[in-house]
Amino acid sequence: MQQRYIRLAELASTPKVAGRWPVSPATVWRWVKAGILPNPVRLGPQVVAWPIEVIEAHETATTGMAYVVNTVAKQRAAAKSVEVRRAKRAMEAINETA
């Protein structure tokens, strides 16, 4: 059986295309940098993706991604950044659609 992957364009949303999560690609990369999401696998010189099992396991483990919102909020609480508010709104949207 061949391994299935999900690329960033399928995972994150853009103004024109809805992704699996209602967050921007930049937010996904911030979560990778913060250790909230695992690093993607390099499939080619300019292509990275996550194994679909990793994403599904992460969604299950975080129960609607609430854990991600709380983690990001704690990391940025002192700064009260715009990114935290955006992440909270995105996670609320995920929970509403689930």
C-alpha cells in the first residue's frame, strides 16, 4: 500500500481555496516552528508534505485542535499578538464545523 500525504495547499486555507483547516499557510508553518505540528516530509527538492496518518492522529489527539489554540495562546500571552487571536478564531471555526 502506498503512503498518502497531504500538502500545505490541501491543509491550509487561502482566500480563494478552502483547506482542511481554516488557517493560513503561515499559521501552519508557525505551528511547525513552535513544535505544535510535526515537521513535514520532503518529497522532492521543493515539495514537502505530511503523512495523512500524522495529521489525522494529531487532530484526534488534540480533540478539535483546542490544544493547539491553548498552546499558542500560552506562548504568546505576554504579547497578546494578533496571531493568537487569529488562531483562536480559526480553532473556533474548526470546532463549529466538526
